[in-house]
Amino acid sequence: MANVSFGRTVCLPSSMAGFLSRCIEKIKSWIHWSWTYLLAVWVWVVLVVFVVYILRGPLKLSENLSYGIGCVP
């Protein structure tokens, strides 16, 4: 496989070119899936924070936290 680079011809063995191609595809796949999972985790964190914010009154979170902190010896 010959590539033209800055006016020079660079020859790579076909096995090396195939290896690099497979590595690049694996890296692209990993990046794609990692961003997918990061987005899913971010959405769940935002959802949990939103639910805790909405339920802070009925759950009386501040009173429970202050009670728990006062009970620690």
C-alpha cells in the first residue's frame, strides 16, 4: 500500500496497514461506546438530583441530616 505524504511515497506492508486499520477502528468503537455510557451516567445523575430536589420537602432531608449529624458521638 503506497501513501503519498509531503511529496514522498511511503510504503507500508499490507499486514501493517491492516493492523493500523483494525486498531483505529477499535479506538473509534471504544470512543463511541465510552461517550454513550458517559451520557447515560450523566442523565441518571441529573435524574437522581432532580428527584431528590423535588422530594426534599416530603422526605425532610435537611431535618434527617441534621438529626443524624447530632447523634454521632
